Amino acid sequence: MPLAVGGEQGVEVDEILGGGEAAGSSRRCEAWFVTHGTPSSTESTSLVKPFRRAADLILESHASMKRFQSRTEPPPNPPVTRRTTRRFATSVVILTLTALGCRSSPRSTSTVAAPPPDAATTTIVTLNIRYDNPGDGPDAWPNRADGLIAALAGFEADVIGLQEVLPRQADRIAGDLPEFEMLVRSRERVAGRGEAVPILWRTSRWRLDPDAHGTFWLSETPDVPGSKSWDSSLPRVTTWARLLPVSETPDLEERRPLWIFNTHFDHRGVEARLESAKLLLDRILAWCDPAESVVLMGDFNAGPEEPPVRVLVGGDSADASMADPPLIDSWASLNGGLVENATWNGFEFIESGSRIDYVFARGLAVRSATIDRPTTDGRPISDHWPVRVVFEDVGRSDAKAP
């Protein structure tokens, strides 16, 4: 059951001129192409291990397939509060063919230099890759795919969160990054159609908890596939996973499990963004063991002082008993005074303003946080810049919080 590849289903266009909230970050054209594949009769979360791509986009075979029972409900990990939600069967597909190599070496600059990765640290990268839109001309996906994938490989990340990923883009990225596995579920009601927010992790250092991963919708009915609420223009999702350190890696034996949440907030809905932040924070606090580390990342379509971000870092919390912020804004914790902070660029070389992509965290010490600006053939690899954060687990005996 391959991830879907295929034809165009429809297009939705946001206002390019005039009005529109969050101008400069969300005043951009939003279109999507829903691809046709082999949808299952049940909703599915797909775990994709890299495979070799042929020259065309048609996937002809799978080396192996393994099924899990996944969840959109909270996992049974004490002391996590269990909620009653609708459970549905999901299928996990592992593709194991050899990957093609990247063919580009893009240039990259950072606002703050990141130290080289080592066994004591965990490197997280988030990037909105821009959906495959033929109307992007010189910045269309086929012209920048090599450079974008080369940049991802060059970050030497442990975990990567991507946004606006169509099935054929997921196929290509998974195929060219054989050292990672990918967890992906599209946002539409039928699995395998539309955009997704996949999570990738380096298999030499982390493995998926088979009982704790899934996708939920940013709506009043988060466990109903394809649902949307409030003033959201589109269905929006969060893909999440509990990652466990690979036991065969001696340096990681003392490392705690790592919860990853990857999301993309609505670009138009002011209320939807705020309610999505509340939903996410509620689930993180209810599901995740306080003794375990948490990373929430993605494209939040909101600036640092806007209500959705303030909710996540405790700035607008009504809970006076909360002594510490629920999450920290990793980049701001080290770089709060810098103005070269743009993460949305619109395929231009914008460096100031429009910081709407974040890596939030709990239980991790921030060692470095950068906004990288890689290019390919002299053009940005996406209409967003990647955010890269290097953490140290404060649960380790040799780690100290900043």
C-alpha cells in the first residue's frame, strides 16, 4: 500500500493582495493538490522507511510491510491521564529499498553557530518545505528537491519535523534519507491524500514506541479524521510520537524517552490558532509523563507575542499555580535580542521579522538554536527557513540546565 502519487484534485487560493490577518506571514497563496492513491477503508498512519526511487513517481513494489495497532488516543503510560476517544485501526508501511543519493550541496548560514552533534545531545530540525505547487515557477518542488534534501541530510539531526508535505514529496524525502524512518498521516479524511506533517527520526539513535504514536486534528473533535472547527480554513493536524533511545547505543542508555509533536496551524483562522494551541497544550500536559522530555515544533503562523505562542509558553495562562512555563521557546531562550529572526521568507532572502516557526521544549537544556538559510542554485530551499535546535537532556546525570 504505497503512499499516494497522482493527479490534481483541487485548488484553494488565499488572498494575495489586501487584507488578511497576520499580513506578511499568512498573506500568501495557499493551494493544495490532493493526490490519488490506494486509500484504505480505515484511517491510517504510515511509517515509511526509506526506499529507492525509480526515475518516475510510480512506486511498483515494497520490500516489506509490517502492521501495528496505532492510536489517536492517549497512550497507557502512567501517570498520563487517559482520555476516552474514538479508536480506529491504522496501518504502518515500512519500505526498505535502497535510497538514491542527494545531488546538491546547498550553502547554509545561521544566525548562531551550532556545535557539532555528539552522543550527549539531541538535534531537532523543523521546516515547512512548501507543498508541490507547479505555479511556483523557478521555486517549484522539482527545482529545489535535491537541495532541500541535501540540507536536511547536512543538519545531522536526530529528529526532523516537516510541514506542507504531499505524498509524492514524502516518498522522495523518505527515499533519499535512508538513515531515517518517517511517521506520516495526511490531514484529509481519507488517508494518503493532501498535506501532512511527518516526523522523521534517526534509527541509529531512536526507535518508535509502537504503543504511543498517531495523528489528531486541530478541531473540537480531534479524533475525527478530516475535521475542522472554529474559523479554520482547512483541516489541520498534529502528528505525534514517543521515541525511545536505541538500547544498543551505550551513550544513550541513560537518556529519557522523547515525546515529539509536529504541527501546522491554520494560516487564516485567528480563533483556530488560539484554540489549537490550547488543545495541544492540554494533550501534552495530560499525555506526557512529567519526567520525560517533550518537543513541540512546526509552523504556527503566529508571532512570538501573539496569543497562540503566549499560551504555549505560559504567558497567557490562567493557572496561577503553574510555577514554570509549560514549554520554552528554544530559539528565544538564547537569541531573544536578535532581529535576524525571520523564518518565513516567501522565496526571498528575508532575515528580519515573521518568526512563525518554532521548536518548543520541556525537560531539555538548549545548547544552540539557529535559523539556517540554505540555498540551492542561488534560491532558498523553501519559502520558510529551517529552525535547528541542539538540546541536552536535563535528565542525564551530567546535564545542567542553562
